[in-house]
Amino acid sequence: MKKYSREWTVTAALILLMLSLAWLAPHFFQTQPLLSRVTSQMPALIAAIGIALVIISRQIDISIGSQFGMCAVIAGLVAAAKLPLAVAIAAALGAGLLMGALNGLLVAYLGLPSIVVTLATMVTWQETLRLWQQGRLLNLPPGVQWFGMSQAQGQGLVIGVALLILILLAWGMKHLAAGRHLYAVGSDAEAARLAGINPGHTTFGVFVAMGLLAAVAAVMNLVQSPQVQPSCGDGLELKAIAAAVVGGIAIRGGRGTLWGVLPGLLLLANVNPALTHLHQPPYWEKAIQGLVILLAVVADRFQNNKNQAR
């Protein structure tokens, strides 16, 4: 229980928020709007899981938003060309893998700082999208939205895919060697190397995984709308990093679990809808989110000092 104290704290805060809304604004829980709000957050959940893996390895990736947008546009263009949806999904996944591999190559094998590399690739992909699409919306054929199923079925599939990814990766981080290697490299790369772990391979792998997850997130977002907006990934990197940090991932790497990412994301994502239903000015959203993130960072700092004192 103590090991998951941050995760339980965030979950308790989310439950408290939901109970408050149930009392003050019960219409917040109308079935279809609530389901739509949850579904709309699933792409961000997948991206946040990816960034959590990167942060655990003591790296950072601020290019996930532009990777997300690039994958969405590529999938949209393939789908708009009347090719099967499976081909569009494969194209998005391939693009995500390549962009993740580029980041991984520059960071893991050339030794460049991840913040510099991913800032450069973020700008590169953003400008490429801007010049390529020039802000034009891309109309999708009818069979793309909700994977050609009904809205209820499509929403269930999107939520199911996101939760399955969370469960499988959270299990893998605890029980598979790759997960243990990630924690070891994030805690102390040199000690991990002496223990027989290759930090370069581990770092490369986590950036490739980030690219793949960004592509999956883009596909899950693509099917929720009849159009693709080239700027659909703008700001996603901040949202994903915030959800990971609030959910208990140590910003210095090596600590945290994926289980807290979901309540962390939902806590931050429900601030704006809660303010709307409580008839409060929406400009409070950023201030409240910033306060939550600040409290999470302070809590992580205290936990780190406590661990060092032992």
C-alpha cells in the first residue's frame, strides 16, 4: 500500500472531485456526455503512458504532440485515398516507429540531450505539417469514424484499447526484464551498465515505444471525428507530461508506476468540465491544473528527500 501512496492519493482526489460534482452538479454524470468525455481522453492516456515510460528512463520527449499530429495526418491521407482502414492504421504506426527511432538514435547512440533532440524534432514535424497541409482540414470517408461501427461500439473499443495498453504495460513494467531494465537505467545508468544492462539499447527502445504509442493515440483520436486537423496534437506533450507527473512518475526518473497515469489524467481533464457545470469562469482551469502539478512536484521532492535520508 505504501508503495502506491501517490497513486492512491491522486485516485482519492479524483473520487473526491467526482463526489463533489455528484452533489453539486448531478447532471455532470449524464451517460452519453460522460462517456464522450471519457472517450475523448483515451488518446491522451495512451500518450501519457508513453511519456511515463520515457520519464522513468530519465529522459524526456516533448515531440509527442507533433508525432501525434503527423501520424494522424498520414493515416487520414491514406484513408482519404480510399485505401482500407487497416492500411491507414499501418501507415500511422510505421510513421510513429520511424519518428521514435530517430529520437532514440540521436539520444541513445549519439549521446545528445533528449530535451534538445525532441525540441528539434517537435519543431521539424510541426513545420512540416504546417507547410504540407497549410491548416487545411482533411475530410475522412464515412467508414473511418468509429472504425465503421456504431458510436457506442466505437467508444467502447477506444476505451478498451487504451485500458488494455495500460494494463499490459503496467504488468510488463513489474514482471518483464525490459521493465526492470527501464527502472534500472532511470535510477542509475552506470550501475545498470555494470549489472549487464545496455543503457543505449534501453533508451532507444523506450523512444521507439513512445513513437508507437503516439501513433496508436493518433489512430484512437482519428476515428472520433469525420475530419483530421493538422494541429490536433498541439499541447498534447504538456498534457501527457502533467498526467504522468501528477500520477506519481518521478520527474528525475527511476520511480513510479503506470497505474497513477489514468487518475492523474482524469483529474486534470475534468477541471474544465467541472468548472463549466459549476458555472465558474473557465479561466480558473489553468490555475487549478498548475496548482495540482506544483503540488505533485513538491510531493515528489519530499519523497525523494525522505528516501535519501534513509
